[in-house]
Amino acid sequence: MRFHRPITNSAILLQARRRCSGLACAALLALGACAQPWQGFQIGEPESNVIARLGPPREVYDLPNGAKRLMWPTQPMGEVTTAADIDATGKVISVRQVLQPSEFYRAEVDKWTKNDVLANFGRPEETAYFPLMKREVWSYRYLEDGVWYQLFHFYFDDSGVLRSTQKSPDPLHEQNGDDHLP
């Protein structure tokens, strides 16, 4: 004689959780596999390919040797700016996300000017002037390590030369100590 174990509500719930957990993991993997806007471009392809995929740039800056930088910012509320460097012949040099520490730390204190910061990162999310310090501050919202909401600040003297930088938690995301992605 064979006995069957009765199916209980808790057994059904456990099976449903396992299925949902598996579906959630699959969804996360699928999202992780999605190309970011700055990915999937090849060095040397025409500028028109970048514009066809990303749309018209919101900002354009001249670079040395006749090159230019096209930018697609998500500021003031977003943490991403896609930048495409295009050579004088209209070919892609690079396409990347510029609002990140490895890019910010390239800024050279006492050498870079407002124009250098603008050409490298686009228009800031916010500007302020501190009269006692005699410093204008430009701030850029970004996501550090894909988790921490931050602001990166560039401090300029009255002649427009970069004198210091600083990062700080983004107060927009600091309600109840929640300054990172869940």
C-alpha cells in the first residue's frame, strides 16, 4: 500500500517561492546582460552610428586635433553621462560613461579649468559659490561602485582654475540613511 503525503498550504507556498526566486534570478541575469548605452560601439565606426543609436547629443565640446566629444547626460536627476569622442574624420575614438571615479580622478588640480571640467563631464548638476572660500563649486551626481549615490564636487578659484575636488553622499538619496541601491 502506498501513502501519499497531503499537499499543505505551506508546501504550495514553498514551491511558489522557489519558482518566483528562480524567475527573479533569471530577470536579474537578463538585466545584467543588457548593454548600457555606452557599450557595443567599435573604435573607427562612423559618428552617425552613435547618433542613430543614442539620438542627437545634448552637449558637444571641441577637443584637441579637431576631435569632438558628444554627450548624453541624465543630470540633474540621473547619475550617468555617456560621452562619445569622435576624431576629425568623424570616426569613433571611444564611447564611455564619464560620471565615475576613474574619470573624475583624472582631473588635475591647479591645471584644469572650468572648460576642462565642462568638456570632460558636461554641465554640472548644480553650481554654488562660497564667498568666504572664494570658490565656485560644480557638483555632479553619480553612482559609485554601482551602489552608493554620491556627488563629486569641483572647486574653482575666481580665475576659473580647479583648486580642489571632493566627493560626498548625495542628499537626494539620504532619507532614513538610504544612500545606496537596495
